[in-house]
Amino acid sequence: VGSTCYLNSLLQYLFVAHAFRRCILEASAIDDQVLGALQLLFGQMQEGRESICDPSKFVDASGLTRGEQEDVTELWQMLLGYLASRTRGSLPALVYFRQNSSTECLGCSGTSARSEQLCELRVRLRGGRSQDSSSLEVEIIAGFEEEVMDGENQYRCEVCGSPQDARRRLQLQSLPPMLHIVLDRFIWDSGSGERRKLSKRISYPEVLDMAPWLAPQDPGVSSTFRLVGVLEHHSKTADSGHYTATLRQPGTGAGSGSGRPELVDLQAKGAAAAPA
């Protein structure tokens, strides 16, 4: 199956996320070729003895075009939108969460608020040179910093009836059991009139605590997440490249005897994916 590395990488990542896999395998696929093909593929990956599984049936059932590279984030959103109503609510409950945005006008001190339901936490990468490095935690902190809206980015205040300086804050109102984070590396270059990719290196923690950006919750609500995997786009440009998935190997971690969870690039090993 040509040019489907984006699909292979995403499906490998979703497969090793056990709760997501369970939602798919337990759903009813009667008269649903897309869900049925995904169940068949996950079943082969789970129970089969072969080191390579062919996603052709899922590609054909879902109407994806062979030989055309697509964006993995768009595929995630499309796939989730399709499956949400076909999993009896279990999939939306697994990945959706709410985020609040509040804007304070510095002219009248009035505040407006908006709440959104999201399926991914989008973290915009700050500019930097390709040899620069950062961490996911640092980028999340920057993403939740208070934004000052002034100059050409003034806030249109309905009370004042004119653009005003303002402050905008983001806060998570809830967290899902499975948090899907998108690190947005692509920016618009007004000079060239094209999208440009920021190639700054990012490190990822094995455990991420989102408590600093979460509204007060009932006791017992967990705000920590364990790393499942990382999808990577390999290219210096925004419009082409190759995707790979670096995933937590099943059976590693606590009780595995290694003392440290091992991350294995399954695609490089030829496991659970057809060649891209």
C-alpha cells in the first residue's frame, strides 16, 4: 500500500493504546465496512503470528486514496468523527475533554468566556533554530501562559464597542482518560507565502501531570498520563515527508524486569504495518 505511512503510524499508536483498542473491538460492526475492517486489522495485530499486517482492507473500506500522502492529524480527526457514534459513546468518553477560554477587556474590565469540547490538546511550538531543543512540558507551559492582546491583535469588546487591549487565559475544565497531544510545528511564513516547519527538537516525559492547568476537580480525579507513543513527521518541509511511530512495547515497564519502559519503533522493525 503506497504512501500510507501516516495511516500505519496512527493505527499502530491507537492499537497500543489498550483502552482505544478495546473500544474498537467491543463495538458492533454490523453493516459497517469501515469499523469491520478496523476490527479485523486490530484482531490480526493482537492475535496473529505474522510480524506484518496489511491495512489494505481498511484503506479501501474507508475510501482513502492509495499513493497520496495525507496529514496524520486530519486523519485522526476524521477517524474519530466517524467512529464516535459507532462505539456507543465509549470512544468520545475516552478522548474528549473541555477547555475554557476567558478574555478580560482592559478597557471596561468585562470578561467573556467560551467553553470548547476537544479531541486533542494542540500545543503550538514556539519559534527556534533547528539545533535548539525544548521539552513538551516547557511548550505546554508556554501555551497556557496568559496572552496579551494588543496592537493589531486587539480584542473586539462588545461592551466598549471598539477594539481594546485585553488578556486571554486558557484552562482545562476536564481531562480524558486518553489525552491526545498535537505539537503544532507548522507556521505561516508571510515572506515566502508558504507553510514552514519548525524543526526544534522536543523531548517527551514518560509521565505527564496536567494538574497545573486543570480547574479544581473532585478528589480522586487523576491528572497524570503515561506516555504511549510519539508520531513523528520526518521532513524539513511542511508538505511532504515520512511518518513513523515510536511506541511503548507491550509487556515493558513495571514488572517487566527492565526497570524502565522500553520504546520501540515498530515501523522500523516491520511490525504491525505494511511498508509505506
